[in-house]
Amino acid sequence: MKAAIRVRQSLRRTALVALKTVGAFHLVRGSSWRRQRLLILCYHGVSVEDEHAWRPALFISPEQLERRLEILQKGKYAVLPLAEGLERLRRNDLPPNSVAITFDDGEYGFYRQAYPRLRKFGFPPTVYVTTYYSALRLPVFRLICSYMLWKVRDTNAFDLREVGVPEPVALTSPETRQKAADQIVQWADAQNITGVQKDGIAARLAELLKIDYQTLVGKRILQLIHAEEVKELAEGGVDFQLHTHRHRSPLNEELFRKEIRDNRAQIAQTIPGIRTHFCYPSGAYRPEFLNWLRAEGVVSATTCDTGFATAQSNPLLLPRFVDTTGRSEIEFESWLNGIGHFLSLRRRARPVYVPE
């Protein structure tokens, strides 16, 4: 399966090089078709250290992000604030080759790695921030457990019964690590404990794995930005929008809407303004969510579906281009100019993660 994927990726890149050589990139870029579309870029985490090696579909390195921004600058793409881009899309008033840049979750790596680079290039980002772990000021539990299991992937079997893994486990494959991480999270969830208590489990897991947990906590790996950092970034031009309080989408209307209200209220404690733009946690949505969002005054919602936003797009089901470590530069460029649209079937991306 992996070999087949690599072959398809190689063939795709070869095709893109050929299309660029014959001028197709330039042709589509300058078309009225492209001018009528807004490409919303989606990023999740930017690595503080090596997170992109652990989860390449979730994190990219700061160096790779900077190369993306260089492509935007050299290509003279019109990078707009999301709200402005959506309004101009509605009015059929977009400048040529319009792009908006969004970041999901509000991880610390955005503050430390992404924001200085965005400021260097003068690009305005939107951050969909989830607020529970921002206020808690601790690592996201399910992520830090998975990350630590990955850190010891080349070692012998561990006895992790104390943290919910029923049998000794060797952590040498992605499958065994994922299974162990799921068992730890399920065991913790079954106890109906607080986030602070879950962090105690993470600290004990670190002891069992012989990892210095306090060093990880001190580096802010897999933590979210704090309120004072949100305020600093907002004063620097970052637009913060809604992503639910606990990064989850309950199937009960009242609980779903409470997630929006709690998220909005938490942000309002730090920065002024009305938040009316939303991003579905993990890109997962259901038809009933749309009316619930409207009832909460939400005017736009982005997904992880791949594609361009147009004036005909449902504003509560906006597609984006999810950029990851595995995307080549020519594939990235092909979506900026529009060729990528014609070479890809639109499909929903798999959920990235759902922290509790």
C-alpha cells in the first residue's frame, strides 16, 4: 500500500513538473476562473522540536513553513485576512490569486515559530483557537502520551499496566504505539477525571518510559498558547476565531452550542471583539451542525475538505487546502495557481486529532 502511494505521488509530481514546463501553471493562474476563487490554506502545528517527524500529517517544520511563505511572496499572491477574503469573495471583488492563511488549535508552535515568520513576510493569519488547554496550561493529554510513546520507539518492551495498558508492549511500530496510546486515553477517560489529574497520568507514563516530563512541559511541546500570548498576538494583527472550547463537536444541540459559547466567552476574557468565524474540530461535520452554528451567530465555518472557496460555496462548509509535511513544493504551488484543483478529486480529509 505504501509503495503504491509513493508511486502515485511520484507520477503526480512528474505530471506537475511537465505542466509547469509547458506554461499551464501560468495560464491557470492568470485565468478569470482562478480570480473568482479564494484558496484558504490550513495549518495545524508548527514544530517546536521534532513533532513533524512524529506526526507529519499534523505538524510541519518552521523551515518548511518559511519556504511556503517565500513561495507566496515571490509569486505575488494576494494574501488577505480571512474575513476580508470571504467578504470580497461574496462581492466578486477578489484580487488575482487570492489566498487566506489559517491555523487550527492555537498551539504554542504558532506563537514561537509561525508568527515571527508571518510577521516577517507581512501575511495576516487567522487562528482558530480551542481554549480549554489554553487555560489549563498543560500539554494536550492524548497528544503528549502518543508523542512520548513515539520518543522511545526504538527500545524494548515496557510494562505500562499502571497507566492502563494491560500487557507489556514493544513500541517499535506505529500500530502498537497507537494502540497503547488509545488504551491509555480510554483508561483515563473511564475514570472521569480532571485535566490536571490526566496530566498526572502523563507524568507517570513519562517516568515509566524514563522521559524527563518536566523538561517536555518546560519546552511547551504540545501545549496551546496562553491568554497573555493571545493578547500579544491579537495586538500584532492575528485574528482569533472559534474552534470550540474542548476541541470536540457533541451531537447534542445544547452541548454543541455550549462549546461555542464557552469558547467565545474564554476568548472574550482576553481580547475584545465578536467572533463569528468557526472551524470544525478535526474537520468533522454533520448536517445538523449548520443550523446550530447559525443560531450562535456564526457566519462562516471551514472544513478540512480540499478545494477552493467560491461565491457559490456554502459559507458554513468552506473547503481549504491542508498543507502538511508530505506536500511537495510543486504540489503546494499547483494549488496556489489552481492546477491542483483539476488533478485532484475533492474529498474529505481524515480527522487529525480530537483532544479531550
